[in-house]
Amino acid sequence: MSFKSVSEPEKNVRVLEFGCDRKTFDEAVTAVYRRKAPKLSVPGFRPGKAPQHFIEKMYGSGIFYEEAVNDMIPREILRQARGEDRRI
């Protein structure tokens, strides 16, 4: 994940723009799958043993996307705040 830009559309409001390559995003989705799989029930599979594509087929392809992004963004903000001298 990479930091792209900061804009300030209003006073006290900042808009941060991030970019992410496919490999990094897929790794984050897989990490969320491993964490969430034991809690999801798929008929024909023991809890936690259903393949990721079956879970995505049953619950929708984006089931893990939101949580993957929510995991990645805070880490990137902290990394940028520590690594560079930006006011975020």
C-alpha cells in the first residue's frame, strides 16, 4: 500500500488518498479469511474448513474486502506518520 496525496477541502478536514497493488490486497483478504473462516458456516464443510471461494460464492465476492481495507489503512497512516515529516 502506498500513500499518494493529502488534500484539505475544508478547514479541519483532510482527504487522504492511498493506492494498493493487487498482491498486497490479496494478502490482506487472505488474512481476513483466515481470521473469519472459523466463524462462518457453509453447508457440507466443518466450521473453519470451507475454501475461500466457497465462502465468497455463498456470501458474496466482497465479503472480506471491507475488513481488509480497514486493516490496511490504519497501518499505512501510522507508517507514513512515522516515516515522513507530514502533517496528517
